[in-house]
Amino acid sequence: MTDQTPLPALWRSLEPLLPEGVEAAACSGRRWWWAGPLDVEGLGLGALQTLATAVAAYASAAGRRDRVSFASDGAAASFASFTHLRIDGMPVQGFAPLSGFRRSADGWVRLHANYPHHERALLEALEIGGPEEVDRAVRRRTSAEVEDAVTEHGGLASAVRTPENWAASEPGRAVRQEPWLRLDIEEAAGSAPLASGGGILAGLRVLDLTRVIAGPSGSRILGALGADVLRVDPPALPEVEGQYVDTGFSKRSAVADFNDPQIFRKLRSLLEAADVVLTAYRGGSMSRFGLDAGSLRADHPGLAVVSLDAWGDRGSWNGRRGFDSIVQAAVGISHLYGNTGEDGRWRPGALPVQILDYATGLGMSAAAVALAAARVRGVSGSAHLSLARTALELMNLPGPPPGAEAVVPEPALRSCRSGYGDLVYVPPPLLINGTQLEYGWPPPRYGSSELAWRTAEQPG
């Protein structure tokens, strides 16, 4: 790299799954480009290096000699892929009008209302009739009161805390006791040799039960590498369209009502031939369907299960909803990025990109690939990550050095036709044998796929 500052060695969290002598995947290009209070670049690059290292180990286990590397310019663009996406020449909507920071009676609170059901929960919690009343309702309450009321109604809100306040809290202490990527592995019967034709991950079947950004952004890279990635969503909660399009490349999309016995039996039958299951719902929500890591591993001992949540699964906030922006506010990142405006008033801020989502999603996919490869050596298990623990990893990194320049590289974009229109998008951030990895196909229409694994005759 053009700067000698080392990347965080996040890939070492996978060492129990990697063969001896594995070296970290190489990264080229500049080390800094946002140069803010926190090493956002290092967190993202370290997470991407973790995935690249796992993919290289998988290739080696399959008897291949592929070199897997990445360049920081491509990585920078991928961490902002949603921002760069264009559908028929138009950018996609980011945060909804009700999402963002609001002044409370004693400070600031962050709201999230991108989904209709979360907007309804917010309005009900504040006991108001419409969006125009939100500011006034929030100003009448303390940040803690807003957070508690909205959370109790199934919405998303967080008081803007300082890092010290978060560290002293019970959920903050629980997260601090966890590693960034927690593995639960055991000895198992060795599996058949990995497929060695086509993409590196050809033949790997991934059931993707993730939503929003973190999980889907990681699994789209698995699809680009040749895995059969089938994303399954509930019909009652459709994904935000632009968000789905951005993360829907090189995978298929199905909709399934888990409460329908016939459909659920079909979903369960997929597990018989699955290699990996990714889940990213709030803690406990998958247990009633037997789709939590413990149940899945008991029913299918060879299955690699990787779960992701917002706040960790061992503290008092296990089961609480949370997104990247809400976590930033809760753990103190929004406070660290705060600034005083021209009016002389301080206001909280945000990271330049939603790196908690992207880094955690990359870690999730890295664990999935490493677990799948380790089966050949008789190792099997599951892994867990959380946005809050990724936030702690970021906050614990040394900041950028003095004089680091904030120069964001120009993205190298791609274009294609899709069922949603003409797309301009960021390609996957990996190089295979020195050549840019590409997506195999554009996002299919949401929910257009069958609950079935791809056959050899179905490229997408």
C-alpha cells in the first residue's frame, strides 16, 4: 500500500479454521481517503482482507491456485455502493424524511423510519398523527424516553450517547466481552472434496436469510464467486427497492411465509442440500422456526451457520432491533463525529459510509467461506457477529495519522440492463489472479425465484 500503516488483522479471527501457514490476502493502493476521527478505512479494508483470505483458503482446499487480492480504490467504492447506484440514471433514496437526528429535551436522538412499519411504530410511540408533529413530540421528551417508547412499540430510536456512557452500560459491557467474530467449532466427519470448476465457490449452496445491508452486501460477493445464493424474505415485510437492487447481484430472490406449513416444509427441505445458512434477524426471532444456529446445527451437523444481529446475543439488548445508524448513535460514534455549525450549536454526526454494515457483512461471508472450507479437514461449526461489536472494533483502532489526506478515489463503475431498468453500479471489491471480479447477472425481480437450488442448466 502507499501508506505503511498496517491493516487491522481481523482475518486472524478465522485462524482456528484456516490451514497452517496461511498469509493474509494482499491489498494495494492508498491507505487513507476519508481521514476522519476514526479509522473507517482500516475497519473496512481489514474486513475485506478477512473475506479475501478465507476465499483464498477455500480455493486452496479445492486444489486451486487462485490469487485473491483487492485494491483500496475498489474497496472504497464498494463501501458506498448504495450511493453510487443509479437506476435509469437516477440515484436511489437514502434515508427517509423521518430518519435522522432530532433534538430532544435533554440532547439528541437518532430515529430510523425507512420501512413503513417502523414509521407507524414511531408515530404510535410518540402519540402523534403525522410526520409534521415529530419534532415537537421529541422535544417534549428526554432522549431516553424517546428511545424507550419507540423501542417498546417495535420501532427504532437511540439516544446519542458518549462512548463513555455506552461503555459503562450493561449492553456496552456485554459487547466488550465478545470477540469481533465468535466461532463455535467442533470436530466432524470430513466432507467430500470441494468443487474445482468454474468460480472459486462453484457448487457452494448458500441460504441467505438476511435483510437490509449487512448480510446481503456480503452474500452478493459469494454469488459473484460462483456460489448459488438464494435469498428468502417474508412477504409481509418487503425490502426497500433501491436497497434490494444494490445488494441483489449474482443471487436469486424468493419470498416465503414461514407460518405457512407447506411453504415452510419446502424451505426446510432446502437445508438438506445447503452448505451455508446466513441469518440476520434480531436475536431470538428465528428460534420459533428452528432456524437459530443451535437448532440448525443439531438438525444438520455439517451445516455452516453464520448469524448476525445488531447488539450481540448475550446482553440485555439481545432481541432489540437495530441498524447501522442507530448503533452509531448508541455507542458514541455519532458523538465523536459531532460538530458545531455556523449557528454555533453542536450537532451529532455520522460516519462517511455505513461501514458497520459493510464490515460486518464481509466478516459474515468470510466466516461462511472459512467454515465451508474447513469441513474438508473435519471441522464444522457456526459463527456470530454483531453491528455493536464491529462498532467497538472501529472505536478501538488508532485514528488516522496527522496529515492524512481526505481524498476519496473515483469509483470504476459498471452498467447493465436489469428488470428494474438500466443500472450503474460498483463491481465486487476483489481481484482474482489480478483480474477484477464481476457479478454474473443483475438483480432479478424481488421474490421471482422458486424455493429450490439452482440446477446446472440455470446460470442465474
